[in-house]
Amino acid sequence: MSTPVGRRGILFGGAAIGAGALVTACTGNTPAGTAATSPPAAPAPAGDNDKPGEKVVIGFSAPAADHGWIAAIAKNAESAAKQYSDVEFKPVEPTNDINAQISAVESLIAAKVNALVILPNDGQQLNQVARQAADAGIPVINLDRVFPDKLSYRTWIGGDNYGMGVAAGHYIGKTLKDKGVSNPVILEIQGIATLPLTQDRSKGFEDALKTYGFSVTAKQDAQFTVESGTKVASNLLQAHKKVDAIWNHDDDQGVGVLAAIKEAGRNEFFMVGGAGSANAMREIQSGSGVLRATVTYSPTMASSAIRLARLIAQGKGMSDLVENEVPQSITLASETVTKDNVDKYLPLGFES
């Protein structure tokens, strides 16, 4: 809905924060499946900032792992915390119930943790409890889905939804231009059309395509689920007897999209995915299907959020920056993964 660590990232005294591609980054209700096999995204600590310091307790709250991206968020956060002997990781039960998440965060406030990392189910609805934490002197690291009140968080870190669209648009636009294709049929399979994150992705895609003189022929949302991905892709393929390119916003729902393409026996076009799942990357690596690229929105951002929480709780800054304190906002880049560079990204992909 994670650019690999060490690729165009922000460095923590020698340890890099990945730039990339996360409902929110990816919102969905497809079972996580094999997500538990996804490799940890956090590399071994290095540099002065990573030397053991004051012991800190970091609370963590996120939605339930109902699809691969969210499952990787929780796994990456825990993995990053384990890298530090001076961090006690205190997660609460993941939930998709707003009231339950509010209660869970309140329990962490009552426990007087040193920092809180929160990926809210809904930033607006959890804004008040995040503000309670901040007012209690607990720095909140807001992960991906932003709280509307800046007084509710110390630092926000998340992906670039508009940038995802731009990256996908440039890859598709340039590829078609290089092939000499004019008036191409370009299809777009969104996540949930009413979400601002989806609208940002579509706007970035539209803007990038314009630079090549192209536009989207048809688009439909697939609700971030495998089942809807299959249905929507089938409908679009039936409605368009010739297609030149498809951008699918989300690799979790892309499992269904690719199934529909295979079932239809269509291969006259190429496709770009979104978020950077390991499944998609292996498909790209094989070169055997229509999927040629994916643009990242990585759950490695959870690893980075834990690192930020530790630095803030210990009163440290980011050693590769001149400033004494951690920035208030960090937007991670969305990068394009192709067969040429997939080997660099695959170890950090999440399982759909």
C-alpha cells in the first residue's frame, strides 16, 4: 500500500533508513497468508547512534495483520527493536476496531512508555488519544496514516502516495514512448477510490502520464483485496480487447489481478504493480509474465519508525544531519523495481 534500507535513504550514524513503499499505504482485508516468512527488514545496527544508551520502552500499536503489508509492518517493527539491547519493545494487541485501538494506546500511556509508535486505523479518529500521549510527555512517532493535529505527534514517517503514481506513470509513459506507441490504452486498477491515498496515487499517475502526452483510458477500484482484484481485472479485460499497459496500485490485490490475466490468456500488454511485495518481485525476476515493474511503498518504514522512537526517547538526533534533533516529518521515496535491480530489493519484499 518500502524502499530497501540503504537505497536513497536517510542514515542514522551509518545505519540507513529505507525509502519506499505503506494504507495508508495499503489497506486491505486479504489474509496475510505467508507473511510470517518475510525476512526481517532491519539490518544490524552500526554507528555511534546505535551504541547502547539509556534504556527506553517503546510502545507499538497497529491494525490487525489482515493482509501482507500490515503483517510486515508489525514484523519489521519487532525485528528493529530486537536489534537494540537498550530497547524494550511493548506492543499491544493489533486490532481493526477503532475503540479497541484507542483503549490499547491508553494502556501504553498509563504504562508511561518512553515513546509510542502508532499506525492508526484512522488518523482522524485516533487523533485525540495520540494527543493525550503527547500531552503526557510521551513522544509519538506517527507511522504512515497521519494524525490531522500536528500537536498529536513528534515525528511523522510514511510513504509517498503521489510519488508512487509518478513513478508508475513515468515507467509506463517512457516504455510506451520508447516503443513508439501512440494513443495507448492504459488501464488503472485502484485500491479504494474514496481514500485520499488512492486519489493521491491516481493524481501522480495522471500527472506523470501527461508529460508523455498520454492519459488513463479507464480505471476502477479493487478495494485492496485479491477477490476484487480478480473481478475488476476480468471486467476491464473484457471491456478492452486491446490493452497496452496496466497500473495496479497494490501488490496484495495484484495476486488476484494476475490470476485474472492468466485466466483470460492475455499478454499483449505489460503491467506495473504497487508497494513492492516479494511475490511481485519474484514474478518480475522470472520475466515470464506481464508484470515488469512495481513501485515501492515499503513496510520497512516500521523499522525506521522504531529507530526514530529510540533516538527521540534518548534525546539524540540523526548523526548524518547537522540539526540536533530528529526531523518532524520524513516522507520516503517511491522507487521503481524492475528486472535490472530486483535482486537489491527482493530481500526486503513482503509476502502477499
